[in-house]
Amino acid sequence: MITLVLGGDVNLHGRAAPAFGQLEPLFKGADVRFVNLEGPFDAAMAEMLTSAGVDVVSCANDASHPTATLSVLDHAGIAHCGAGADLDAAHAPAVVERSGKKVAFLAYTSLRLPGQVARPDAPGVAQAFATTAYQPDPRIAEIPGRPPLVRTAPVPEHLDRLVADVKRAKAAHDHVVVSMHWGLPGAELAEYQVTYGRAAIDAGADLVAGHGPRTIQAVEVHRGRPILYSLGSLLADRPDGLLAGCMFGDEPRLELIPVRRTADGECRPLAGEDADRVLRYVAEISAPRAARVTVQAGIASVAVGL
């Protein structure tokens, strides 16, 4: 059995050193700790991550200076995925071994500037982009001016590469986690999120962890495995997020704990009615997506497993 704790967006620029302090008991109870890293990064920020026990980060978003950030992470001994010195490196998994089992982490972004994308001979991020089209509302002939429906779909070659990456990682490792930087603020999911998330599970991923909208989004259980469409913020510019505790093994488990950034920039777990209110919202938006979410004493349990 391997236990993972996964958080959402983290931007450590301007943060005080004990930003993760109140999360320490939750982090220490896990074998592997993962967050999505955003923004400029230096050695002092790396020390915050190592002090908190973070083992793996996704770098598949802010790639303004990818080689410098990756060098700092390497020096700190923090594994990373989603960005690299070239296209193949950006698509390579970060691998962590615990208790004789290997967990491979892959990371992609759907939110990027063209110049940030890795190329065969240039550094950047691994992309999983989408196309956007606008379909007239079905009642446009009756009610002029109704807003169009927004339709999105993965870029086919990006989807193919992601599926191939996952299959290759699954063949070589015991478990695969796919991190996706995607989506729009709010509870509504874009169509491409669902397509990418389910394709990753179909290819062999054990868990898909999303972030990027900075708001909490639904949980879906596809073929017995969870897709966390957005964990929200851990330490970023929105206050609320989720920590996901996932157990891989014969009896897989998934639990969610709500967290909130305080006015002084520290992140703390919620408790009591504040926690239950957030988790009841998660249960409500997840119910249409075949996820059974049970809320009790500030923790949500999600039914997973085949």
C-alpha cells in the first residue's frame, strides 16, 4: 500500500517560510507528496518545499525560465515532470519508489502561451491543448441573441501523445498519476477536460489530478479510478482548495480534506462546519459524474476501485 497526498496550485513568490506549517501532520502521514508549482522559483522557495516534505511537483504551466527552475529542483532533490530541456524531457515521467513500488507522475498543460511549449530542440512544457468552437443555441430561431454553446475537444496529436505516454509509464511502473493544468473558473467543466481525463484512465492511469481554474471542481470515478478535475488552490491567489489523500493497493481509497489560505499567507486545513460546507459542495457537483462522496467530520470519502 502506498499513500499519496496531492495538492493544487502553489505559488511561493512572496510567501513566508512556514506557509505549509499547519499542513505538516497531513503531509507527514503520506509516502509521497505532490503539488503543482507555479510562478518564479528560487532556492529559498525550494527549501519551503523540502521542509514540507514535498517529493514531486508538476512544472507544466509557468515555463518562463524552465531550465533555471528545473536546475533548482534538481539541486533540492525534488522530482519534477511536465517541463524539460526538450520535448522528450518534458514528456518524461518523474518516478518515486516507495516500499518496492514505483509511482510515475506525468504532467501536461492546456493553459499556455505558444512560446512556452517544449520542442524537439528547445525547452518548455508538455502541452495537452484543445480546440474551441461555438455552436448556435438550439433555440436561436425562437429567441434571437441567445449565447452560443462552447464546444471544446483535445488536439488529436496531443491526445495521442498523452495516451502513449501513459501506456509507456504504466508498462514500466506500478502506478501512474497524471497531472493536468486546465479548465476555467467555476464548477462547469469544459468538454476537453472530460475527454483527456477519461482517456488517461483508459490508457492505464490510476489517478488524474487537475488544477488551474483556482476553484474546486467535481470528482469523477471512471472505470473505478478517480479524476479530480480541480483541486483548486493550495498556496495561490484563491483561498480554497482540496488536499487529496489516495491509497494505491489492493483496497484503494480516496479522501478529500478542504484547505484555506489565511490572510497571512499560510495554508490550513478546515474543520467543523466550514469543512463540511466545502465538502458538501464537492459532493453536490460530483454526484452527476458517477462519484459517491460521503462527508463526515471534515473529511470526504470517495468510493473508488473496480
